Amino acid sequence: MKQQTSCATETHNKSSKTIDYTGKTIYVGIDVHLKDWQIASVNETVVLGNHRMEGRLKM
């Protein structure tokens, strides 16, 4: 199993704050529920972000 690192860690270790993902595949998963939404983005072995927010759907 490959070790996952966060984008923030990758950015912190480099002198530049820009990471180039040209030519790489980024997967985005969106889990939507009435009370909350969760969005995760992954590039092969690196977790780029995992965000949760309050749902904004009105019924």
C-alpha cells in the first residue's frame, strides 16, 4: 500500500508554492446529503483535499 501525503505537506517541502499537475489524472468524489456535502480529490497517491460543508439544498 502506498503512503498518502497531503498537498499541504508537498507544498511545504518545496520552495515554490505551486504544484504542476499537467498530464496527471485527478479524481474527485462528491458525496451529497441533505445535511452536509463532502468533496474529496486524489491524484494517484496524494490526497489533494477533503472538504466537508453544510448542505444548502432546500426542500
